[in-house]
Amino acid sequence: MKEKILIHVCCGICAIKTIEFLRAEYQIVGYWYNPNIQPYAEYRMRVQTAGYVFQRSGEKIEWNLNYDVIDWLNLTLSVAKDKARRCAICYEMRLEAAAQFARNAGIKIFTTTMFSSIHQDIETIKKKGVSIAKKHNLQFLPLDLRQYQQETKNIALKWHLYRQRYCGCLFSELERENIK
Ligand code: SF4
């Protein structure tokens, strides 16, 4: 019997290759938690896409649909213009929730679909994941699936998936539009 792994899911498209890469070795349990996605209509679109990807893959996903956007803003607002610090807090909030879920579910190892994105700071995610895992007596699995970006994009087009134009938070949308 394969060992279970909890995959924190940031979006359905990033989950495609993560599932494919891990499914031979692990029994996959997805875990959705993203109070960083703004506005709420965008959040709902991404939930729907992640649901479709997991349904299509036949893998299980657990939904934490608490839209803790006020907590997220309280944590990040003071550093909103400092992308590196803001993202580090954002990674930590989501990985912490994933680790707590994994521990309570008796799953010993966890990772995140954020390792599929060329827009994320992989090294910071690794550091945060390892330190959170240590706190909860878990193991964090670092990955680097950025090389599959184009392939993933092609699959998303083929499956007619909704593709977001910015990372998630309002600040990332402003950055994309170059609004200072
Ligand atoms: S840019 Fe993305 S990772 Fe960074 S704070 Fe915004 S939602 Fe979080």
C-alpha cells in the first residue's frame, strides 16, 4: 500500500503535473486552502477549476473553504508593497493550515502545488515548508515542476480550464497591471 501524501492545492492548473508526478509513488489527498484569492468571484472560479482537475484525475481532495481573507489581509497589509515579505507570509499561512490538516488526518508527508509555478519563490516555499513540517513532526517534500509550465498550459487549453491572469491577491493583480 502506498504512503499518503497531502498536496496543498493553490489552483487546479498547478495541480495537474503535481498529481501526475506523485501518483505513482503516493496515495494522493489534495487540500484546498487559499484565502489569498481576491475577489471572491475569482476565488470561486479557481475552486471550480481545482474541483474539475481532481475529479478528472480520480484523486481525492479535501476542501477548506473558509474564506479567511480578513485574517490574510491583517497579516499582509503592512508589507503589501514588499512582494517577497508578503508572499512569505502568504506561503506560511497556507502551508501551516495544510500541515495542521495532515497531522490531524494522520498523513505524515505534505507538499504544495505552488512548486509548479514559475511565478513563485521556490526557495522560500521550501524553507517555510521544512520549518512548518518540523513544528508538526511531519515531512515536507520539496519539488520543482516549473519545467512543465508549457505542457501544463497546453493541457489547460485542451481541457478548456479557466486560467487566472494574476497570482491571487489584489496586490498581485495591481502588480500585473503595473499599478503602483
Ligand atoms: S502574490 Fe500570490 S503568493 Fe504572493 S501574497 Fe499575493 S497571492 Fe500570495
